[in-house]
Amino acid sequence: MLAATALATRPDFSVTAVTCRGDHPRWSEAEVRGDYRVVLVRRGRFRRRAAGADADIDATMAYVGVPGEEERFAHPAGGDECTSVSLTPALWHTMAGEAARPAARGVYVDARLDLAHRRLLATARAGDVDYALAEELLGLLAAAVGQAVSGTAPLGAPAPAGDAALVTAARQAIAEDHPASAGLFPLAEALGVSPYRLSRSFGRALGVSLTHYRNRVRVGRALDRLEEGEDSLSALAADLGFADQAHLSRTVRRYLGHTPTALRRLLAPGTPH
């Protein structure tokens, strides 16, 4: 029995948890998918047949799927749990270059890629899909797709000229609360660059991730509101674009070491420090 749970869905990508239960030692009927995808195993193992080759897939070996290929699966060792990341062709080409198909379908999952996988899942549970999860996803894809494609992929190219101006434009959009700044992918589109380039440019220019920077701005706005006497944390969370009040509280505490409730007391007029 196969069960799929969507962890995050956006126009450019989706992240799905897939669980297979039971023994299926024989090959399944042929399936044909229409998307690019990277599939990583969390638990268990299975076999995959595609492009005339069989592969054993487990926590140390992921695979890359491409549109239109025929694939079959067998589960001789019982059930398994996987994470399937589906990409649009545009996002695939951003990460892999103009080569429509990867040179290799198997991807060795070293310890760093394993950690990237775990961080992606943890970020999905935290709720910040449009920035934190998006950046974790780009990091995971850089590691996985870099193995699969031949030659130098765009993600391995030197930093383009003009990144300082790009960071300035992105900071301005975030400061002005431009509609495109609601997410990394729409912000990159509005600025005319790839999401991967936008993400990397912040680390190069400021030494912090785009997610960190955007959260720094939101925490500052939260402090403004709390200082002004905001008494509804749920309204504050919604206004600042957090998933919920708990997400607001976690972020504020991580950046400042205090909960919003404690900060409200600290910022009250006449409060001794």
C-alpha cells in the first residue's frame, strides 16, 4: 500500500512524504512521470528499474527521475519511507543547466546530503515554506543535482558580477514589504535572477542567509509592534507573515532569547532592566 502526504507545495516545487507498506518482491507495472524529481530514502530500501538499469535505493543512494522515462519498482525488503522532491522544468534547468537529462540517475547520499535531507524535513514541520524551506531545498538540490549532471552546472559557477546590487534590491523589496518578497522564489522572479543565485548572494555579501535576513527584519517589526503595546500575538504573527503564533514565538526567541510575551514586559515604559 502506497501513501503520499504533501509537506510543501508551491508553483515551482513540491515536497512529498511517500510511505510504502508491505512486501512487493516482483517488479511493479511500468509508470511514466511528467516531472523532474529527486527521491531520497528516510527508512528501508527498494529497487528501481529505469533506462535499462536496476538500482538498489536506500538511505545512502537517492535517485533522479526525469519526465517521460519508464520506471518500475520492487520492494523485496518490506516497506520504506521516502521524500520525493518534484521540480518544474524551469527550476531543473536553473540548477542543472541546459542539459535536459542527467548523466547519472543514482546520487550517492553522503553525510552532508543526509543532513540536508533531515533539515529539509525539519523545516517543513516548522512552517516557513517560502523562505526557510525554499533555501534548504535549494541547498539539497545543489548537492544532489551537482552529482547527477555532467560538466559544470550553474550552481558551480563563480559569483556573477552585480551581486551587491542584487542584494541591495532584495533588501529594499523586503524593507518595503513588496508583494514579491512574500517568498524567495517570487522575489527572485521579480528581480530577474534564479532563486539559487539570490539565495547564495546573501551569504556572499552579508554573511547570513536570505532567510536569516528576512527574519531579522520581521523580528525588528515585531519589536516595534510590541513596543507600541500590541496585545494580540496571533494578529502580530499573521500581519508579519508567520505561519502562526507559535512560529512567531519560536523565531523571536531564537533571535533574541526572549518570548514575545517577555519582550512586551521588557519594553513596557518604566520597566527596570
